[in-house]
Amino acid sequence: MSKYVNNKHNDWEDHLQAVAFAYNTAQHSTTGESPFYLMYGRDPVFPIEKILHPDPSNDTAQDPHEWKHHLTTTIQQAWKDAADHTEIAQGRYNRGANFGAQPVDVKPGDLVVMKNFKSKVGLSRKLVMPWEGLYRITSLERPFAYIIECRRTTKPPKKVHLDQIKKFLKASTPISSPHPLADQTPAQPPSNALPAAPPMYATTDMSTRISQNVPKTRAAPCGSPRPPQPASLATRTSENHDEIPYALRKTQGGQ
């Protein structure tokens, strides 16, 4: 069915009837027959057979009583053969399941854990803890065991199969961390260490210090004449030739 459903898997019921018919008309390895044959005592007639052999068979023209006797005998024999095949198949399945299996070494009084078959809606079955417990074995009736929950000893014992429990092994030594926690006391500097350097930046705001050294001036009222500006260095003259810088004298052609 997974080969025919769409990507959203919401049309599987459209293929259910065809899949069920294919399953019921196929031969099963356990019984040796198809469920259709064990139910009706005959093999199904497929559409391809009607196309290849359109003429009906002469078996339908026989006496109804003879057909009834034939059907009853055939279906009873089919059921007997199916039961024999099922018994042989069960033995084969048991041998395959027990191949390489190890016996569970437990005894009454042992602590065990049990397989966890529970899963909450919305949680992944693969991420659920595989074992739950702790339980104690009260009695053994192989291949079953009776266990009680250690936290709820008043509850009646539970009967479980031995393949659903596992012996609980306690740690022989206390588990400790391979890296113990280091001493949390802060390290102290050595006695001969140099004194700590002063902080790179003073705590006082630099803008505050600058504002204290700048002289305060009051703005002139609107419409008042501007104060005289100092003459530029290029137009400034002086009787003393030495007061003019050398670079400016070269520009003005001075000697």
C-alpha cells in the first residue's frame, strides 16, 4: 500500500479493498492455502481468467447435492491440511526464534527491570527509555516470572515473560567524576609581585575636565557690532623686520 498512497498519506482507504483482496487470495506460508480457499472451498476467479476462458465450465451443470457433498468434503480436507501446515510452521518459527538465545539467569529475590512498552502521544517511540523499574522477582514459573514494583509493594504481583525483564546490576564502586572540581578560592598574587598599574582611564569624565579649563564667554546680543578681528598673518606689517617669519618673508620677497 505504501507504493500507491500519495505524499500526504490521506488516500490509503481508496486502495484498501484491492490490498485486502490481494492478501486474501494469496497463498500463506503458514497454512499452505489462501484465506479465500479456506473460506469458500474454491479458488477465486480473476477477471483475466474470464478474458482468457470466456466459456463457463461444465462443473456448474452437475447435481446440486453432488456439488454440496464435494464442497463439504473439500473444505474439511483443506482445514485439516491447513492445521497440519500451521503446526509445522510453528515449530519452524520457534526454532528460528530460539536460535542463539541465552537463558535468563534470574532467581526469586533478584532485582530486575522490565521493558517499557508505554509511549505518550506526541513523543518518539525511539527516544523513550527502553527499560523501567525497579522490580523484584517473587516467584518463577518458567518461562514466566512474577514481579512486584519496589516502590509499590502493596500491589499484586505481575506475571511477565522472561524475555521482557533483565537483571538489574548494581555498581560495585561509587561513581566519581574523572575530573574533580578545582578549588574555587581565587588565586592570590605572590608577595614579591609588582604593585598593580593605575587604570588606563581616569574615573573623571574628560569632557568635564576640559569644560572647567575653557574660559566662559557670553554671546553678544543680536544686532550688536562684531568685535574687531585680528589681522591675518599675511597682511600684518611691523616695523621690526625680524618679527615676520622667515617663510612669510620669502613669500613677500623679503630679504
